[in-house]
Amino acid sequence: MKTPISVIILTYNEELNLESCLKSVSDLADEIFVIDSYSTDKTLEIAKKYNCQVVQHQFENQAIQFNWALDNLKIKTDWILRLDADEYLTEELKSEITETLKNAPENVSGFFMKRRVYFMGKWIKYGGYYPFWILRIFRYGKGRSELRRVDEHIILSEGEAENLKNDFIDDNKKSFAWWIDKHKGYALREAEDFLSGDLGSDKKIFYYKLPIFIRPFMYFIYRYFIKFGFLDGWTGLKFHFMQGFWYRFLVDVKIREKLKKTRNKL
């Protein structure tokens, strides 16, 4: 018997990742919804193979797309699980979800899951990257994505949230060139969030109080040395440098560019 939970997955050209995701939830969830942004690869073919309910909708950003799904899908279950196409559940987590939802108190409206990130096949254990808790399961009608351009999270409208013990896996199989292009887009959107005053967490607020162009150096040193990122080896060096320094430096470049354009218009 399946668990009374619906999985929502947003996709665009995810043929390399989607099957692992769907395999991990096909024997767990009552319903699987794939919200596709008009993929041109085999994404839809894979989704149909697993009897997913596929809906296509023009993509603006993750938050808007996910909230659109909540508002427009005919969801029949009490619980929602939000997954990315490059994520999948461990067997231990699947068993825990089934047992936990059976006995969830009425005052509990959501559950945080522990993410285990892989980069180029390597588990990134250090640098403050594990464990990383994200609220991904919530009662239908009691959670929505915050409307941020990047690094959005699900926010509960009522009730409490608890932690699940086991991991889910984030393991994108696309190329390093794709990873760079994705983070270029993230950098632009994060710069826009910063300039609009939408910083999100207290950690981000603290980070952006540090001097521009100096803070990426400080953050990389913090992650790589103080938080032991060097223990992730050669692959870890590439990840912590690119994600912890290069990306953050690029955000500052985008911020400076946008500020300069604004001043030139005055």
C-alpha cells in the first residue's frame, strides 16, 4: 500500500536525472506530478514510463512554478513532497516517511529532510554542506514556496515542523559546463534579490554586510579551512572553490554592474 503523499517535480530537459528520481518514489507515492517547462529531450518519455501526471507550463522561476502547481493540480493526498529531478530518496528515508506520516500529530504540518550533495560523483561531506536541512514535506494547503528568485524555501502557513533522520540525495549528472551556466543564471537572480532587499536568511544578511569583493574570499576561507572543506579532497576543492568563491564573486560582479547602470540612468 502506498503512502498518502503526492510528489511534485519540476523539469526541463532532465533525461539524465529524472529516472533515478522517479524510481525512488514510484513505490512510495500515491501520485507523482511532473511540471515540465517544454523539454526537448526524453524527459516526457521517462515521466510517462512511470505513469506520472505530466503538465506543461511556461517557466519563470522555481518558486512561481511550484506555487502554480499547488494552485492548479488536482491533488488528492494530505501530504506533498517537493523534489528536484536530480534528487532521489534513500530506502531508509522512504521507510521513515511511510512510518512517520502514519503517526504524524495534527499540530505537525511539515518535515525537514537532510540533503546529501554529490558533485562529479563525490559526496561533499564538509565545508558546512552536510548535514543540510530543507523542509520538503508538508500538509497540502499549509505550505508554499517563498517568492524569491533563487534559494527559495517552503514556508509553512501554520503548524510545526520536525526533522526526519535519513538522507535524500542530490546528484546531478549533467556536465560541468552546464553547472557553470546554471550558476551564471543564479548569480544574476541573486544580485537582483540583493538589490531588492530580499536576502532571505539571517546568514545571507550577515554575509552581505561584509565588504563587496572581499566577502567571497572570506567565505571560501571559512568553508575550506574552518569548516574542513579540504577533507573533501580534490573534487571537494573544485566544488568549494567554484561554489564558495567563484559563484559568490560573480554575484558581486553582477551587483556592481547593476548599481553602475542605475547610477548612469540618473
